[in-house]
Amino acid sequence: MQIALIVISILLIVIVLLQSNKAESSAQIFSGATSDLFSKRKERGVELFISRLTFLLGMSFFVICLVSSFM
């Protein structure tokens, strides 16, 4: 169970680092240029796959941690 947790955590870190940055720079957030930050943008193709994979890995990490805490 611990090996699966380690593998999932490493994959989760890699997948999160692969995701595209929603805000192009953090300076835009502080300067007030947030017009593109909150625009409705649909994820398609690879972005959608990475987003769903991140969700699945995160949920499996949570469930494994929860189950291992009760064992």
C-alpha cells in the first residue's frame, strides 16, 4: 500500500507540473490586469486529459491515505 502511495504521489507531482498555467504571470494578478485570468476557457484535448488525470490521482491519493489511516 505504501509503494502505491509513493507512486501516486510522484505521478501527481509530475502531472501538476505539466499543467498549463492559467495566469500567464503572477505580476498580472497584482497589477490588476486580470481580464484573461477569469475568462471562460474550455479545456480541450491534452489539457482536458491532464486535468482529469490530476483529479483521478488526487482522489486515489486521498482514498489510499484514508484507508491506510484506519488499518
